[in-house]
Amino acid sequence: MQAQQVKCWVFFKTKPQTVFNPQAYFTSANLERKQKQHLPLYDIHDLPVDSSYINALSPYCDSITFVSRWLNAACIYCPESSVESIKQFPFVSDIEMRYYETNVCSGPEHLRELHTGEINLLKGQTQRMNSHAFEQASLNGKGVTVALIDAGFTGYLKNDLLDDVRSNNQIKHTWDFVRKTPNVDHGSAHGTAVLSCIAGKIDSVYLGCAYNADLLLYRTEKPFNEKYSEEEYWLAAVETADKYGANIINTSLGYNERRYFQKDMDGKKSLLARAANIASKKGILV
């Protein structure tokens, strides 16, 4: 009988003293963000995890699905019988077990077509956000990088609300952390709807106030099969967004029902909270 597999996050005590070249690892947008905010070009979170730790874990686990620089940890699947052995490694500080909940989430959404009669409504929405003040200050997202972390971006390559975004090459990086592919044009249209609210345009009317921003599109949701792995995808997306110079991370996601409760909302329990706290220290608004 095959040994029961469990999923764990293994946290390490230290990182190796290594030569790290931020100019080679980060994009120029990342370095510019830090310089503008008078932040160090890198800190201990950016250093790679010690490869010898990963090599030592490998014989004890079936797979290593993600290695986090920020948390100095690895997500692994291993036989339950291996957990105690892994705990004995002198470089391991903690092991957190992950147990799954399966929920049914909504299927792909479709953007509703916008009609001419709604243009006044669109104008009213941006006016309520004081869009005129942005215009007077010449603030339109130029020079700002916004990362969108969502369930998918179905239709974003063809939707006519995003013609300007595509023609201006504002989308700088895309990645589907579920399928490990740069294609994010599937899964859900929710991300496309959010993208249009930031940078979309219908006729001559902008739907948002950051229509000239650079954009990063990341898919982290796995429809119909909600599991803790989505938090791991989110953590990977945030680390990648930092690498590509995100100033702002917009994420229309949350996990609470049958997963976290009010007592867990302490900024430490979930992977999302830990990653968001690190992002804020790096000058990123989440």
C-alpha cells in the first residue's frame, strides 16, 4: 500500500551568506521603485534559499512544489512518516501542515457588453472618484506598475475596451501560476473586468484613472477546486510582482469560509498575510 502523502511547508533557520546582484535579478522597474522610496536595493528576503537544504529534503519527499525566498521555506509533498525525520534536520525551524478544503467556486464569468446608454454612468463613476483631480495633476498611471492577481483574464487579448492597453504594450508580464505558463487568457473573465476598471476605455471614455500604467497579469486561482495551493500560487505571484517592479498589487481574492476565522486574522497565520506584510516593507501597496 502506498504511504499516505501529506503537504507541508518547511521553514528554514538561516540563509547562506552569498553574493547577490540586485541589478541582475530584479527588473529596472523594481530598482527604480526602491530608489524613489529610499529603500535598500535588496534585503534578506530576496536572497535565495540555501540549495543544500532543498537537496537534503529531496530524498524524503515526493515533490517540492514551490520554494519561497521571502519566507525562507519550501512547500513539499511527502509521506506522513517522513515528517518527523524532516523535523530533525538542524536547519529546519518549523513545519506547518496544510489540510485541504474542497469548495465549489463559480465558473468562468463573461464580461457584459457595454452599450452607448451607459457612457454617462461610466463618466459618473470616475467623477465620484475625483477623476478631474487626477487629470489636473497629470496623474494617469504613467510610471506606475500595477500587478493584478486574479482567477483569470479570459478575453483580455481581444476585448475592445483594452485596445489601447494592448497597442501601447502596457502589459509587461503575464504568468499562470496554476498551469505554469505565460497564457492567462482563460479560467475566468473576472481579472479582465478588473483590468478594464483600471485601464479600459470605451469610445473616448476611460473606465479608470490609471489608464497609462504598466500592468502585470497573474492567475492564481484554480476554479472548482479551492485548496490551500491557491495561497501558495498567490505568494509566488507576489514575489514575482516584486521582481518585476510592482508599485501596487490589486487582488480580488480572499479566503475565510472553512479556512480562516476571525481569531486567525492576526497578520501571521495565513501565507497571504505574511506575504502582504513583506510586500509593504518593500514599498508595495497591496
